Amino acid sequence: MSAEIKVPAVGESISSGIISLWHRQDGDYVRTGDLLFTLDTDKVSTEVGSQASGLVRIKVPADQEVKIGEVVGLIEDAPEPAATPAAAAPATIPVPTVSAPVLVAPPTPALAAPAAPVALEPQERGVTRKKLSPLRKKISTQLVAAQRNAAILTTFNECDMAAVMKLRADLQESFQAKYGIKLGFMSFFLKAVVDALKSEPQLNSRLDGDELVRNHFYDIGVAVGTERGLIVPVIRDADRKTFAELENDLAYYAKRARDGAITIEDLQGGVFTISNGGVYGSLLSTPILNPPQSGILGMHKIQERPVAIEGQVVIRPMMYLALSYDHRVVDGREAVTFLVRVKEALENPVRLFLGEIN
């Protein structure tokens, strides 16, 4: 008796996808729950497990488009194969050590004139072609649409991260002991962004046709790079959450992203996005808007640089900040004020912790 391997439903608006990878070969034995294949759609990638135990029979190969509900293979009922005994390790044969001979360099000859380039036999220079995954195509379409449909402008500032780094170091041990999770940098940025959005609510708005829609909630997207492409899970109600709750949400979504378990609901409804190119070493960039949002904050690498403070040149851990915004919705004054507000919050982070430090 065989059980069908079907493409599962992964969202209301998704009708098809591509099997990007079979994790088992035809004829492999699997147990219930074992990973079978990865399904890529234009929104998420989903890892699909086996619903039965038995031998895998693949009907649709990788890189093929499939419909939701389509049968892509079978699990044939079969007994689990007996474990193969481990082979005995071969005996180690001692190898005598031989000292390397000492080479004496001859007198250095006069340099010869360079020879003409050697003509090599022509050989084929290969390339690899592979269809874009639905997720990569969706990302490409969205990025081009964002630049075409919005009046994107970027403003820059720099932030002294010394106070955040010191506060984080001072609180780390007690924070981990109390909450069982590390205190990272991103929760500080989430708090600072919420503070700035409350100060400059135009950044928490979006265009819908000829109407301006202002959001009165603070669901902040945090861009996460994965092997399959960039995704932006959304931290809900960031204004109402503690540092510990924010760090827990960030860890939760990071794990889901690594495991390919992000859902459509995890990615929808954000009002503003934070992107951290600094984790890859980026010193400065101009982030692209995440439509239909009107603003995105780019974080970058923390780098020690000489800066002038009260007439003295000192070395400080500095980070460049970049705010890209839709100039149709946000004026320059509001954008600059927003970014300065973020900078000030990070340079005086204790006030972000008010009510949470015991």
C-alpha cells in the first residue's frame, strides 16, 4: 500500500511553487516526519516532511513547477531496513620518518628576457543556467517596482555606539540570567525606531491610490538574509514589548528563517523596515523601500574612527545610519528629524530602558 506525497497549501494566495530540492533519493527509506523536499514559492520556502514511513518514489523531479495539492511522489509501504554493521577499521601501519634532503641553491643566473605567451589548446568555457526561484523572481520584481513607483531619497547620519555597547555589556549577565536570552543590538534599534516613528508619524504612513493611510500601530519588519533570498518577518506591536520580548521574537523568526518555516502571515503587515548590512561588513549603503512602506532604516558595520568631541580627536565606535524614504509621503525635514531622533536614542539608550532596569 502506498501513501501519496502531495504539495501542501502554504498560503491562501499561493497556487503553485517549484520543488527546489529533494532531500531524499528515489528508493530511500524514510520515517514519518523525515524531510522530503523544499517547496519554493514567490513568498516563502517551505520544507515538507513525510506523512508515512516507507520507500520514496519520486514522480516529479526537482526544478519543476507544481500545483498545490499535486501528487509529486509516493511512499511505498516497506519494512525498515536492518542497520548495516560498521566495518572494522583497518590496522594502522607505522610509516618510517624520512628526513627531507637539504637543497643548496645554485648561483643566481642573469635574468632572461620574458618569453612570448604560450598558446594553449582552446577549450570550452562553461556556464551554468538555472531558473530563478519564485522567491528570487518576486524579490526582483518588488525591488524594481519600488524604484519605479516611489520617489526614493536617502539621508545619512552617524551614531556613536559606545553607550549602547557599554549598557549592553553591563546588563548582559543579569539579562541572560533573568530572561534566558542574549541582549543584542537589534532590540535597541527597534526601540529607537518606534520612538522616532511616534515623533515623526509621517514615516508611519503609506500611499494607497490618492489616499494617505496613517498607521497607529508599530509592526516593524526586520530584514533577514537566507540562502534562498531576503525575507522580512514582522515584529508585531514592537511599541508594547520589552527588550526581552523583542529579543525572543527576533530569535524565533531567525530560527524559522533558517529552518525554512516562515509563513506568509509572518511577512505581512509591516509599517517600517530595519535592514542590517553591517553583519556582512557593509560600511554604507542606500536601502531600497519595502513597498508599500514609506521608510527603511539601514544599519551598518560598527567601526572605530577618529571623531572630534569637545575640541578633542578621540577614537569612537561609530556606525553610519541610512534612512531611505518615499519623498511623495515624507518631506526632508521629517526624514532628517526622524534619523536624528534615532541617533539620539541610541547615544542615550538608558531612556529606552526606562521601566525595565531593576
